[in-house]
Amino acid sequence: MRTLTDYEMAMRTAWKLKTVSQMVPDKFYDFIGEVCYLSGSESNRTTMMMTDYTENEMLPYLESKGVRPQGKATILVTLWDEHFETFLKLKIKAGDVLYLKNLRCKVDLSNVFQLSMNGFNGRGFAQIDPIQILLPDDPRGKEVRARKAEYEMRQLDTEGVALSGVYWPHTEQKSGYSSSTNSTMNAVNSGSDLKFSANTTRGNRNKFSQACSSKTHRTSSDNTVRTSLSSSGTWSRSYGSSIRTSDGPRTKSH
DNA sequence: GGTTACGGT
């Protein structure tokens, strides 16, 4: 009998896999997220700031910094004991997407969520490979990569179009929304694919072009601006007389 | 088929 693949192993425990937005304290979860930065190690533990590009009311609002997204979207993760050793062995660094198993969600003294992977001392159930670094094309990272792309799309949105995604309720009002343009944009996450749609009473193509001057963009004969940016894939958005966006070809850029 | 948790800021 063949050995189960990593993916099959992951699916066996998928019932436990939650986004930060779905978490409540004092429960145990598996978690897929991106390392924003490492925040220090001691003799038997390390802490790191992570995000899965979802938000939770029980997290502090933070501005964007490095790979840390803006919003109530970053959570402190502590790895203890043998998990700390695994962390060192795997040479985990900022930008890595990790699959973490059996994290305990708890609140700190300020009532802020934290995640903790406690050492296994004969208590609970030992996990198989509780810390894994996911490669850029790992199917288990699809949802996180899609939400990251959605987030980066929203960051580019400087023409008063508010992107109201399911996962960003707390940053919606900080996205540069301008009531004068009376614009709305919606992002729907269907599985691992994002569908964008938007409409506006007044487009502002020049501003958009300026904002994206460091990106590649071109104007087609139908007066549509197409701009490409790269995250985990290459995405394009199209603007016409009424703003329309769509996710473009996803070619791996690195 | 689905239990279980401390330690530190």
C-alpha cells in the first residue's frame, strides 16, 4: 500500500483547518499563513508575526509594513520546544508560507488573539509534520495566495474604488474610498479563484496610470488600460468606460 | 475519528 501524499495527509485533517477570521479562543486549529517577520527567539521558543490575509476583530489594527498587510490581519505565533527546533532546522524566514498544525488560539492580557504551538509532552495528540513550508505551487496554499492577490489589488486601488472583499471588513474604510466617484468594487472568492467586478459613475484613468507608473501598463485601442502586477502570479485588471476588472493569466513569476 | 496545553510578552 502506497504512502499517503502530503496533500492527502492534509486533507485528512482539513476539518481542523481554519482561517484567522474563523477562529475563536481556546480552540485548536491548523493554519496556513505567510510569515510577515520573525520577532525573536529565546532558548526554547520563537515568535513570528503571520497573516493569512483574513481579518479578525480580536486582532489589533496595524498599518502595512514590509510584507505585513494593513488591517486586523496579523497574528503572533509562538513555536515552543521541539517546534522551535523544527523552526531552526527548516530555516523559516519572512515570506514563507507555512502549514501549521494544532495551534492553540488564546487571548493575551490585552484580549488580543495569539496562536501557540506548545511542546508535545505526552499530552494531546502528536501531529505528523506539524510545521511545513509550502512551495509556491502547493495546492494547499492556493487560498492564501488568492487572498494575497486580492489584497494587493486593493492596495493599487487609488482612484476611489473601494474593494469590499469578504476578508477585509476592517480596512474597507481606509482603502481610499472617495464618495465623489460613487464607485464600488466587489471581490468574490470562489474556491481558489477570485472574480472581480466593479462599476463607477466616473472613471479616473489618469490617476490610476500614475499610481501604477512603476508597473507595466498599456492602453488598448478600446481605451482600456491593462495593468499587470506580480504577486504569487501575474494578474491584470482592465478599465473601460465602466470599470471592469478581471483576474488575468496566472503565470508563475518566481 | 477527532483530544489537548504550561512556559512568555
